[in-house]
Amino acid sequence: MHDQVTSEYSVHLCIHQLFEAQVACSPEATALVFEGEVLSYGELNARANRLAHRLIALGVRPDQRVAICVERSAAMVVGLMAILKAGGAYVPLDPENSGARLAFILGDTAPVLVLADAAGRQALGDALQAHTVLDPRDVQTEADTSPEVNGLTPKNLAYIIYTSGSTGQPKGVMVEHAQVVRLFDTTHPSFGFEASDVWCLFHSFAFDFSVWELWGALRYGGTLVLVPQAITRSPQAFYQLICEQGVTVLNQTPSAFTALMEYLQPSSDHLRYVIFGGEALRPSTLRDWYGVREESFPQLVNMYGITETTVHVTYYPLTSSDAQQADSVIGQCLPDLNLYLLDAHGQPVPMGEVGEMYVGGAGVARGYLNRPELTAERFLHDPFAGKADARMYRSGDLARYLPNGNLAFMGRNDDQVKIRGFRIELGEIAAKLAEHPSIREAVVVAQGEETDKRLVAYVLMQSEVHDASVDSETGLALAATLRDYLSSRLPDYMVPSAFVRMESFPLTANGKLDRKALPVPQEDAFAREAYEAPLGEIEVLLAGIWSELLGVEQVGRHDSFFALGGHSLMAVRLVSRIAAFGAELPLATLFASPTLKAVALAIEAQRNAGAVARASIRTLSRDESLPLSFAQQRLWFLAQLDSGISDAYHIPLALRLRGQLNVTVLKQALDALWSRHEALRSVFVTQEGEVEVRLLASDQGLPLREIDLPGSDAETELARLCTEEARAPFDLATGPLIRACLIRVPVASSADEHVLLLTQHHIVSDGWSLGILLPELSALYSAFSNHQASPLSPLAIQYPDYAAWQRQWLSGERLNEQAAYWKQALADAPTLLDLPTDRRRPEQQSLVGASVPIELSAELTTALKRFSQQQGVTLFMTVLSAWAAVLSRLSGQEDIVIGAPSANRGHCDIEPLIGFFVNTLALRIDLGDNPSVTDLIARVRERALKAQDHQDLPFEQVVEITQPPRRLSHTPLFQVVFAWQNYDAGQWALPGLEASHVGSSYEVARFDLELNLAEAGDRIVGALGYAMALFDAATIERHVGYLKTVLAEMTRDASQTVAKIDLLEASERTLLLKTWNSVDESCPAHLCMHQLFEEQVASNTEATALVFEGETLSYGELNVRANRLAHRLIALGVRPDQRVAICVERSAAMVVGLMAILKAGGAYVPLDPENSGARLAFILGDTAPVLVLADAAGRQA
């Protein structure tokens, strides 16, 4: 954040009054030049005054809008100045714009008057009907004195400039005089503009860059050269005009300046400043400039700005070194502004991380005309400014802080695209391309439909190309070279499909890059193996499956499943599809050879070997008893042992719904879900000693409990109800095993607000099922709201059908093969992961839990994705490797077993079902032999793929087969779990409602530690859950820090050994090595122990020193006795460093003897008479003392 600095602005003056001050100072100075016409400040003022009087006469008053549609001319500047002098706010309409745009703006602003010349009348056409129209040159008789306008203050509007809107309709930004005046006051210390400066008005007056050009020149008494429209389109002619007119201050968009640079001659112009704005600057485009120009003349300045915050926000003077950098540096914000980089939750991001720019301070505009909702959405209260009326603008632009405090521009939020599941920053790709020595500038765009987007790069070459292949006229050579260059620096999914070489980029009328005008890439722009259609039945079928799973339209023979966006869960779904036409494809095969052609060959080989297609799951008769699945049976058994365990297996969901909720329709949708999924209607009853499934009636519906919260302390009560609902026990025998509760929340606004609580027991649902339930609830609510039938396709099977199929399918040879794998994989596995805990492990496992949140930065997440792709593994495997490394270091064990939940939906028939399918795999990871990061990744990859190939055997049967030692204090096989949530939650929304998740305090600890992570946007987020009976929160926070450290180190250097990675963060290192090891140097190092005793004798002679069985010795008496014995020892030959053994029973004589030995200079060797004779004899022989002090007990021992 940038702390606001207050300055003395001309806060009591309007824009035109600053101009009038220059008129009074230098009336004869040249103010305006246009095509041979020259106006002095006095002449321009007189003309503007005449028109202003006419405007006032026609009813113009402060804050009223006056449209002006004229071609470039002196009359244009006169008209703008006159509107301000009359108190109005000008609305610039460029005759070059489309008639539809001009008509919309005219209708939206409803001006009291329109200033238009012949070109303006023609451009506006029929839109001028019902408007008062005045030609700005048709005023010759009015007074030329400055008009007096009552009530006009700097807080009145100065102009309304329209910017493009995301909905397609332009939006008018309302800017006041004060916001423009302070812009020049706050930037003056940086520029020092003078009356001798010559500015040019290059940009359209309907573009906010013109505000800086026009009013900057006239504010400082400089000369404004109005550039003719035709010359703005010719860089060569424009530069000639710059030279002829002696322009010193040039304002350009980077795209326009790139075109101009070709004609610049250092000795021909008088430029002092070139100021960039309007769009992002790619520093590499300036390499040619700095090659022929002096370092600081003219000074190039990069200024980021937004129309809504009055033209400019930041300031950064460029140097030649910037041209060699990839970052688009925009510097620091102007002194009277605040700039915050915030995350999606409105919180500041850490240094170096990308955040959205929010701008507060004196430049924030009034808002959008006639768009109160959009104004409320973008112009927000500034919570960081410490003022009740402080506002900030949400820019939609991204940036990050560099170590030196400058900001680097990272593009717009909408420059982030998602292609095949990967979130991609287009600016990052363009920046990498611009680092190539032969590329001057690059632009990357995403083209195509939502499900078939592709990246296309457009490049401008350096004047001197450094790579012969890049200089080739063949597009394929260029594309191949640049693709190879990026492939070594970016993940595959960030490498463009096509590379288009251009001579220049197309520009809009405002000089910005016109992305819509970029050409469609031709065939030679694609740097890849030519598309080859699938061949044969298997490849065609397989391509159809890939297309469905990955959401891509076209799949070629040489396309890679993972390059197209596949991940491990998607791979499992692919394998299940493949099984349907006769092949059990191991996941390891898919990872090793992921192209369509290779997978098809593997399937064909299996078919030739006699593989049989996996049969569809048949439907059971509902007249016979329905079985439990293996997972249900185990959970039911646990619930019979301990109801508290059952209560720990709840799946709570809380959704906040803002807007007009139709409760009747919601009930209908919930009832439809209840009827649709038999799993939700299942209960578990015992019949003749055997448990079976019974189904509750489909027509009874799902009860919806409704609660109205009181107005006072509603959020506290809501939190209590959410926790209460999540913890309330289920009766597995009577059900229902899903509950619905709707809470009405009182709110201050007129909008309704509810919280919907859905709680399920794990025995009928799982995490994947939430990704089915929510979209289906959304679809049903939407349809029923519109009086339509259910849009959901009927389900072919239900969960009880799967349970019966599972028991039949997992038998015989298949069961034996799966069992053999797990028996071998877990043979002699450690019983317990012995982590250091804050408390002793209780005799019986406690389920009380808590968690610490985790968020990996966007930068680290991107690095992990790139690293994973380079290593040929999934993100899950990479993080699992890091987590195993952390656990190994903490426990000191090299043999680690971690539980990993698997969706276990390997049959395509069960993908649309709600139910308890998840299976937990015991992944045994070997960290022995000091593996490198790469070695560990390979081990984890192999173990994870083999486990997934054998995931059909339920965890409860794995436990039975392996027979691990069982204890009530911990779970069998593993005590730590890592859950990677990569199931697709689907797209869901309830019409007319804004839905968001509500946090819950319901947390249980089924394991010692449970790491839950998922991708969320451009980050990895989640939490580390822990058993409160074992750990403190501070310990878990350190564990999270260790994990982040290891992940970062793995991406930095994959060749280093895992054991060499330093886990400690700087703060913990300081604590361990310094804070807890501070040295107290106050002790007298020159004294011996007996001398410290003698100091006490001198100061406290009569004080009691020793008590033993009624005998008491003072310090003086103890000292005298020890001295006597010490003299005797010295007489017997004791000297410093010589050893004297002492073997006496507990008595005052023992202490006297020890003190005497020290006083004589010896070292005592204590021998306890209670010890064994052998031990005492060994010590006596080993030390070879010069003397032994012994009483009767010592002699005997």
C-alpha cells in the first residue's frame, strides 16, 4: 500500500480558472496551433467567453451536461473551454465514432444542449432530433469577458467521458474539476512543466488521455498543437509535425509510439518527455530506442491510469535497463492516491504476489452516469483510509510489488483465461516471448469457443534479428523456433498453438492495440505436428471419449491426454470408459504413453490377448433384500461399536442465498432429488442378525425445517445453528440420512437472505456426490421456477445396484490379484507414524479436531504446475511427495504410509450417482537411500499409479488382509491422510439468487493429521486438520510452513537430495538458534566452583549450608571441614586435573569430601556404594585415581 501524502492543491479553483490565470499572466503567449491558425491565450479566452455567455443564455448551469461533436479544429478547444466557463460538464462525441455509439451516448446523457459543426451534425444524424444544437463558431456578438457563474465549485462536474462496457454498452465516467486540478498539482514535482513547453493533442478528445494533453498545456501556459486527424494516422507525417512545431511533451500509447519510433531522428526534435499511458507497455519494444538515444533525453515515463481515477495513477521514469526486463514496471502511485493490491476477498496480498489494483484518494471519479448498481459495484468504501467517506475504485487490473517497491503491471483480470482446466495469464506468455532476442513486442490472445480455446501469439521482430530461423520467411520456421523457445520456459499448456509475424499491430482510434483486428492465423503459423485424424475403430471411439471428458472438439492421433488438460481423476474416468469396450488399461500405461495412437495400440493389444468388455451394472429387483457396499458395511459396523464415530462421518453443507427465494420451488427441487437418488432414501436395518438396506418411500419427500432468526445477534445465532445441525446425530435404522434446514436471516437491505443447510451421513454420500447434488438442485430449481418438468435424464441404475455388482465383480481371480498386491505392498509396514506431539497420545482415539488454513501463492502454484508437467506427474503426486518428505523429517522414519482418498468411480455407470463410493488407498512411500527430489517423485508416481490400478479392493478388506496391529489409540495402517479435491463441482446457480458457502466450525479428527487441498483459481488452497488431543495450532502452523518450504525448494532444484532441504523459515530459525540460545555472559568465567562457594562463606558465614538427619552445618563450618580435608589431600599428592575417587554413603562427609577434592585442585569421580561391585571396579580401574576417599560402606562396596 502507498500511504497518502497531502499537498496544497488549488482546491478552490476550477480547470478554466487555472487557464484564466495564465491568460492574465501572458495574454499574448501562443495557446493553440492548428493547421496554420494560431491563437494567443487572450484570443482563445475571448472566443471561449463569447460562447460561454451564449451557453448560459441558453440555460446551461453547473453540473448540466453539454454534448460537443465537432471535428478537430480551434473551435473544438473553444467549445470545451466555453462549456467549463458556463459551468457545464462537457460530453465529447468524436465524429469519427460510429453513429450507434454517438446516438447511445446522446440518449444516455440527455444534454441540455449540443455543440456541433457540420461534421458533427452529419455524424449524429437523426439522433439530434429534439435537441437544441449550436455551432460553436456561430457566436460573434456576445461579450468576451469571463462570465460569472453562481454556485460553480471545483466539486461540480467537468466532463463525462465514455469507456467501453463489458456488456457492450459504453459507460459514462463523471469527473469533477477538483479531480483534474489535483492531477496537475500532484504530478508537477515529477515533471516541472513550463510555459516554454509545447504539447500536442494527438488523441481523440473522447479519450481521457486528451484531458492530460489539453489541460496540461493550458494549465502551465504552454502551447498546444492540435494534430490534424489525417496526420494522426501517419507516423512519418506526425514526426515531421513534432519537429516543425518543436514539441517538447509527447503523450503516446505504447502501440502508437512503436509505430512512430521507425521515423525518429535524435537530432531533429526537441522532445523533453515522452509519456506512455492508455495501455500496458512492453519494455522490450524500447530496445531500438535506447540503442540510438541518450539515456535520459528525452525522459521516457510510464504512467498507468484509469478513466475512473482521472487519467493517471502511477509514475515511473524509464531507463535503458528497463528495456532488457520482462516486467512492465509502472512505478509507484501518485502522492495523493492510495493503491492497494487485494485478493478475491478484499485482503492485501503478500509482497510479490499478484493482486487486483484498487485505487483510492483524490482522483477517484464521482461514478458512472445512470449506472447506480455498477457504480456501487466498482466504486467502493475504502476500509484502509481511516475515513468514513473514503472511496476506492476496483480497477480489474492486476499487478504485483517488486522488491524495490515498484509495481509491475500483470494485465487485466479478463486477461486470465482458462483453457482445458488451466488458468493462464496471457501477459506472462507475452512477457516471456518478448525476452527472445529477436522479438521486439508480443501479444497473446485466446481465440475460439469456450470449449475449444487456443492461444495465438502475434509478434513484431527486432530491426536486427539474432536468430536465422526466426528471420526465415517461412512461417513454420518462425513458429517452430518460438515454440521450442517457450517450451523450455513455460508449461505446455501455456505455449501458443500459433505464432503470427506482423509488421505492425493494428490500433484503435485512441492509439490502443485493436485486438479484434488481429488476423486469423494461417496454416503455417501452427508449430506442431500436422493434425492427423484418428484411424480405425478404436482411435475413433477413443477420440470421442477424450473429446467428451476434456471438452475439446478435435482430437488427433498424436495429441497427448495430459497436454489436452487431463489429470489423474480424469485418467481414472478414461480407464473406466475404456473398460466398457474390452480393455483393463493400467494407469501406468496411460502415463507412460499418453497419446491417442499409443493408448489405442495398448487397447488393441489387450483385445488381442482376449480381454472382455466390462459388463454394465444390472438393476436388482426391489422385492429382494438390498445389500450394503463394502464401504457402507464397514461404516455401519463402526457405528454399532461407537455412536460417536458415526457422528464424525457427517458431510455438512451451508449455502447463503441472497435474493428472492421461492421456498415452494426449493421444496419441490429437494423432493425431486430425494425421489431421484435411492442412496439418499436408504436406511440400514438388522434382519435376523444381518444388516440390509431399506428404502424410504420416494413420495414422502425430504422434510425442510424452517427457522426464522431473531434480529439481534443473528450471525452468532446462525453460527450456533450451523454447528448444531452439523453435529446432530443420525439414526441409521430410521433415517432419513440427509437433512435440510432453511434459515431466514434478517438483513438491513430490502433483499431477502436465507441460509440452506444440507447435512448428509457419509454412509450415503461423499465429496464427489456434492458435485452432483448441487448442479442437479440448481437445474431442478431453475426448471420448476419456470413451470417446466425436470430436465435431468433418468438414472440407469441406483446405488444398491452398484453394491450388489461390487460384491459379485470383486471376487475370484480379480479379488485374489488385488489382495496379493496390497499384501505385498504393505508387508512389514510401520504400525505408527511416530510424529512428535504436544501431548501424550490418549489410550483411546479422540475425534475432537481443528484445522489451520493453507493457501499457496499464485506464483508457487504456477511453478508447481510447471514442475509437475516437467516431471511427468500430476499436482497430487508432487504435493504428496513434499508431504511425505515433511512427515519423514518430523518423524525420523524413512518408511511412510499416507492415506489418500480415491473417488473409486471406475465404472462409467456410477458417475452420475450420489452415494458412498470413495475408497482410501494406503500409499507406502520409501524415503530410504537419501533420494533426490526427482527420485522421490518417481517413487511416488510409481506407487500412486499402482495403487490406483488396485483401488477396487475396499480399505476395510485391505485391513483384513494385511492384519496390522490394532490399537484403540490410532487408526490402522496410516494416521495421516492427504486428500486432493479435484472432482468437478459442476456449474450451478439458482436463478435470481446470489449463492455463497458459509464457513462452519464443525470439525472432526478421524486421523492425526488430514491435509485437504484443491485448486481454486490460480492458487492451491485448503487446510491441515489435526487432532486437538495431540497437537497445538502453533505446531500445525509450523507444519504448514514446512510443506510450503519443501514445495518451493522442489521446484527450485529437483536434483538436490530431499534430506538437504532446509525446513526452517527465518522466524523459526531465529527462535531456535538465537532466541532460545541467547548467551548469559554475566557469570564470572575466572572462578572455580569452590571459589563461588567461598564467596558465599565470606558473605553469609552463619547461614545454614547443609542439613542431614538432624545434623546442621553453617557455611563457615562446612568450609572449615572441607579445608582440613583439602590440606590432607594436597599433602598426599593431589594436583590439578588429577582424579580422586569418592565412595561414601549419603552423609555430611560426602559433601565435605566433594568440596575438599575441588579445593585441592582434583577432579572427583563419584562411586555410589549402591551400584554393583562390577561397575564400581570397572570405573575405578578405568579412572586410575591418585587417591580414593571411602567410608565403611564404600570400603565394603
